[in-house]
Amino acid sequence: MVEIQLAENDRLEWALRQFRRRVLRSGLFKDMRRKRYYEKPSVARKAKAKAARRRQHKDRQRAARRGAV
């Protein structure tokens, strides 16, 4: 749960900016977006595997660039 405590003289714009920042950092926004629609377990597994392949490919490319330089 994300909380922002306000003093009597705090500005609303500041509080909203802090709240947005904390929600993004905590990962709640990503989780909300992911849970917006039901995803079948098989589709979730495929998406997870695809993300892992993408990460591995990215890591291999970074390693190749470091080795070449």
C-alpha cells in the first residue's frame, strides 16, 4: 500500500507527483495493467518464455559488443 502523508501546508501538486512516483517505483502500476484482463495460464507461460528469450538475446548482444570493443 502506497501512502503519502501531508502536512497542513503541503501543496496538492507535490503530493500527487510523490504518489505517482511511489506507485511506479513499487510496481503497482505494472501489476494493475497486467491484471486488467484475464490471461489463460498457457498464454502467460508463453509470454514469460518469450520475455526470457528476449532478455537472453539482449544479454548476448551486449556481451558481443563488449567483446568486440
